[in-house]
Amino acid sequence: MKRWNVWIWPLALFLVLVVFLGVGLTLNPREVPSPLINKPAPPFELPQLHAQDKTFSQKDMVGKVWLLNVWASWCASCRDEHPVLVDLAKSGKVPIYGLNYKDRRPDGIAWLNRFGDPYVLSAYDVQGRIGIDYGVYGVPETYVIDKQGVIRFKQIGPVTPQVLNEKILPLIAQLNG
């Protein structure tokens, strides 16, 4: 009887861990809730990518609904989402601002020249400090920020036409309404 008691607790603990692992493997990592949703966007002031003598701050956007897209020239997924952003920029539905993340300035500028520049402007975050403040897991990431400067949505990974049409554009319409 004592032999049975010695094995039952480790076996039960093992089974509980297997269940938690199984549940965790079914979750979508792109749906990780951000603690910044419905909180003020973290403050920043960064040089602009194309004009290093000029700065850009989230304070410049108070009173506007806008997108902040974190991107880099070395990011393969950024290239996948880029045509979606270029089309969105052409539509004029929302201003898109870029945050060039941990990149070399000449590489970022060359990348935009080659693939098109959907951004009103891009801020240049060479050290990634602002990315840390925004909880960037990796590029690309996109934030919808409302007129009061509050983050209302975070897209981890590329913006796809489906995400744009089902989540981002309806939210922008609601925030502008």
C-alpha cells in the first residue's frame, strides 16, 4: 500500500503539467493580450528616420486616431505586410507612422525607397528603447492609438488584409465616429 502512495503524487503532478502544456500549445501567440491596451501610449521623442535633425513624439498626435507600425529593413515579415500598409496609406483612412526598430538608418531609408513608403514619417529607434516601452515582442507590430493617446489595439505580427478589414478598420471608424 505504501508503494502506491509513493507513486501517485508524482504521477498526478505529471498529468497536471501535461494538461497545462497541452492547453498552452493550442493558444495563438499572436493573441497575447497586451497590458498596454486601454492605457496611455508610453511617451517618447525620437529623431525622424529621414530627417535626423527633426523629432517625432506621441504628443504630436493628440487629437488624431493613428497607427504606429514597428518595422525594420531586416524583418522578413515586415516585407509581407508592407503592401497592405501601402494600400492603406493610399486609401487615406488613417495616418500611419513608422517606428524603425533596431535598424541602420541607411538600410531603413533604402528599404522604403525600394518598396514604397506608407508612413507619414518614421521615427528612428536604433537602440530599441521605445520598442521595450511598448512591449514589442518582435517586428512587425502595429498599434491603434486614439485621439487621447490611448492604445486601443495591438497587432503582433504582420497586418493582413483580414486583420485590417475585420479588426483595425472597424475600430478606427468607431474611434473617429
